[in-house]
Amino acid sequence: MTDNIVLNKPVSQWVEEFPKLQELIDLKPSTWFNPGVKPTAEALPEVGLTVKDVDDAADRLKRFAPLLVELFPETKVTEGILESPLAAVPDMLDAIAKRYGQELPGQLWTKLDANLPISGSIKARGGIYEVLKHAEDLAIEAGKLTYDDDYRKLATPEMREFFSGYKVAVGSTGNLGLSIGIMSAALGFDASVHMSADARQWKKDKLREHGVHVFEYESDYSVAVAQGRKEAEADPTAYFVDDENSSTLFLGYAVAARRLAGQLETYDVRVDENHPLFVYLPCGVGGGPGGVAFGLKTVFGDNVHCIFAEPTHSPCMYLGVYTGEHNNVCVQDFGIDNLTAADGLAVGRASGFVGRHMEHLLDGFYTIDDDELYRLIAMLDHTSGFDIEPSSSAGFAGPWRVLDNTEYRERMGLTDEKMANATHIAWATGGSMVPREEMASYIAKGSALL
């Protein structure tokens, strides 16, 4: 590639200063464990949000639960709480160990956010939460709601009429758009989703079925976000959900951590100094994994290790944190094309909010190529019957990246004995709403590659 100038420095100089950049530029699977990770007590204040903020988000979701039951009958079984199963996948562990030629000490589980109700992905946590908070703010400001009310009143014709005078807009590669669009439309908002070229057709079709305006762009995620922001800025009745910078989205995701803690307790899975927890989170712009990681750190402190997984063609968070430049650089600056089958992770420029505020809480980053994502989808289907989309399988390679890095384990005091007691969770971020024929094609592709 030509020696581009990025922030007044030629790419060759960047590579000299940050040698792992060459692996990213060459689209090779790469792993970097963050030497800047700090003790939780020291790093948490840098986030600018607190446990009280997460408590507030959890309380708000509880207030809205009766309304969600009314609007979405599929949430009746959890009384309107949006939560996903935690499942052990020992057969998947055996299959990956065989494929990678290395036994994994400890246990492998998956958090099936693919099965979250309403929009079938992790975005049901942050996206739906942000729309609910906006609706609550508007209704309370207009004197139509108090915190003590039965929130089912927000589903009345009078309130739908009220919300129809307001717009909600978002830019998305797919899943965030689904959650924002479906929830906004259900309340009566005039909803617009600006979709990047990576977004799957079925996601656009589903949004239109719900009466959401879908705007399509030939460009990537950043352009879709910029257009959504521009539309909202021009209209005082419009509210823009800013995936790159929203602390509201972030807090919606963070609630997942306390729910996970309860599930681990139910299964008698210990998390303490001698029983470390590793969580592998697929990363696009960073809001979802960042929020979950923040929540996990508030619950488990130094006993949880959060690691982000990205496609080789879209390593925006790895690039931003590794160079310390965060959202000042994008993958395209270094000749990386940002074209990946993992549509939910097809982001070229990371969230500056997440990168800057979370950099000392994240243990590491790795990239994985698209073919391996498909193989892992097929392996999960064959071994457990769980079906997820390409971006969701990225976390399953994570435990073996940890095993491969002695320097990281020694630096963190992760002895062989502790690793034998470790719990590894691959966060499966979406896929239950994928049409059956499309899912079958993913599995067939992965099976053929195996």
C-alpha cells in the first residue's frame, strides 16, 4: 500500500511505533493484551458514570416492564424483563479445542443475547432502554406521567397520539436500528433508521413492516450515523440516538452485568481471585461491549477480564486503544477496507467515549477473520443447536487467545491453578431473528469451510 499520511505521520512511521499495526493492515488475525489496564478501583472513576447510574437504569427498566408485557406478548414469560439465557457449551469447548489443538482448562459458557426478546440481539438492552428513557422524559415533562404511575398508560391511544408528534432517528449497521425502530414505532414515535451498506436486507424489511422509515446508503456506518444526526439536528421534535457517544445506551447495556451475576450464582459458578471470569465481547463501535464491560467491572472488579473481539477488516477499537488515538483514526486511514460479513461489527471508527473512558478497564483485543466466524457458527449449531449470526461468534475464539499469551497471564497473576478454575463466557450478541433460510446458508458455509 502507499505510505499514507495519518495525523501528520506516514503509515510506515506508525508501524514502527506500533508494530502490531502491520498485522491489522495485512488483515491477519491479531491479539493485543493491554499493558495499560489498571486496578478496577483506580480505573472506574475515569468512566464518569457510577453504580448509582446503573441502579437508576435497572429501576427504569423495572418500571417499564408491565408496558413491555402489554406491547410485546413474548415478554410475558419474564414479566417484561428483557433478559437472555446463560448456557454452558462443553461440546463446543471440545470442538474448538480439537480445532485449535489445545485443551482449555476451565469452563466455556455462552450468554445468548441472540435470544433477547423484541429485537433478537444485545441492542435490545441499550437501544430499547434509550427509547424508553426518552419516552419517559417527554411524558413526565408534559405532565402526562409520574414515576409512581402504572406505565401501561403509555400504550393508550392518547399517549400514542402524543408520541406521534416526536421523531426518533438512529444510524446503524442493522441490529441497533432494529431495536430503536421497533420500540419507537410500538410507542407511536415517527421513527427513522439510517442504514449502512452492510445492513442485511431482512433487517430493512422488518423495520419497514413496523412502519419505520428506512434510509439506505452505499457507504459505511459512519456515513449512516452522520446522516441520522444531520436529520435530527434540523428538527426540534427529533431525538437522535447517538451510538458513538450515548451514555444512556451504555447504561442500558451495563444492567446486563448484575443479571449475569444472578445467573452465575444460580449455577453455583464462583467468581473470585482464585476463580477468574473471562468475558469475550464482539465489538463494533463499542457501546454495547463497553457498557457490558463497565457493568461487569462494577460487579466483579479485578476478578473479571473483559476482552473485545473484532473482524480483521474492521478492527476500529483495537486500533484506537492500541495507538491511543481512539476516534481520531479510522481503519480506512491505514488501508483497511471495513468490509466484513459480520455486519454488526462493520465499523471503521470507534466510539471515542468508550475508547477513552474504558481503555484502562479492558484487558485486551483480538481480530478474527470472516471464514472463522462462519466455522464457529457451524460448530455451535452442530454441538449445541444454538444459532447465531456471523458477528456473534467472534467471542468463541477468545479463550484460546488468552492461552496463547504467557506474558499477559503472568503479568495479571493468572497462574495455571487459577486458569483451571476459570469461567469463560462468549457473549453471543445476535441472530435469533435471522430468517431460517439465511441462517441455514451461514451454517452450510461454515460447515463447508470446516
